[in-house]
Amino acid sequence: MRHTKTVTVPEHTEEITEYITCDLCGAKKQYYGFTQETVNIRYDCFIPGSFVVDAKHEKIVVDMCPTCFKTVFLAWLKEKYNFVPDCVSI
């Protein structure tokens, strides 16, 4: 989960991300414009309808710390779907 704060810049105020918490365990990670300490899973789906006003937009965002990603999420994928993703180092 992203936690924001309002800051004042010369012409206006804006909301910026102050820190991110893991949605599973609640671990708090500082955010400095980017972070390598969290895993972000984003699901963004546009479901067309008969007319533009009937269309639906669904967005789900999950923020996890690396520990929960490995020990909870990947373990769940393996147990539930027998799926083990390839791990690639960059």
C-alpha cells in the first residue's frame, strides 16, 4: 500500500508517495522515487461494453516485501496451481 503526503513546491502542492507498506505483513519501506525493496503486482483490465458508458475498468495493486513474495505468494502459487516461475537474475 502506498502512503502519500502533501508537499508544497514553488507553484502548487502535490501528493507524493512517502513510504510503502507490505499488504501481507505490514513491513514499512521508505520510497525515494523508486524502490527495490518491494514487489508490485498490478492488474489493469478494461472490459468493453456495448457502449463506452457500459465499459468497466478494473485495477488491482498489491505491494509485497521480498520476504512475503518468496515465502507466501510463490508458495501459494506452487501449492494451489503447481506453478514454479523461472527466476532470472538481471
